[in-house]
Amino acid sequence: MSTLPEIAENIRRIQAKGGHYGKPGSGHPLRRLTDGRKAAANRRAVCGKAKPLRGKSCDEYPFARTHEGGTALPAASRGIAMVPENEQDQQGGRIIGFYKQERLVNKDGFWVAV
């Protein structure tokens, strides 16, 4: 995610507060979520009321497709930012590709370096 500047900044900001979820060395990995309905509910829970901006999309961290996504963590350990749509599209593809490449199944842990 480090080559997606606004998404990387959002992740850095959120990892620096709360429980540091997903940050390498924190002891709190994110865990993959394979249930698409739950992932959609996670996304709605945190981005559902975000005001749309032209050319921007709501970016949530932890990711919706993790067990820590949505409102699973306390508010101090999660957050959103409006980021360029093209970054959001790239991020989604990278996450899915990462899951496939690393053969992560439901509840497998991973780290997010930015």
C-alpha cells in the first residue's frame, strides 16, 4: 500500500493510534474475512454515511474484508478517509491478489506495511 500515497497516509494515521492493528511488529495482525456479505456490512458500517466527493471514495481501515473491519474494533483503532477513486480501485485489486498469492484462507493473519 506504500505506493498509494493517500491510502498509505490513512493507514499510517490509523495504525499510529489505538491498538496498532495490522502494523508489523504490533502483535495484532489483521485476519482475512472470506464472507462477502459480512465484508459488505463492514464497509457500510463505517463508510455508509460518508459524504461522497467528486473523484473520491471512502477508504476504511482496517479493511472491510478482515475480521477487524467495520465496527469490530473500538473507534480509536479504526478510521476512514476520502481518497482518489483510482487509488481505491488499485488497493482492492492488490488486496485480492495478495490473498491469492499468499493463499490466505479465512482468519489467516497478515500485516500491512506502509
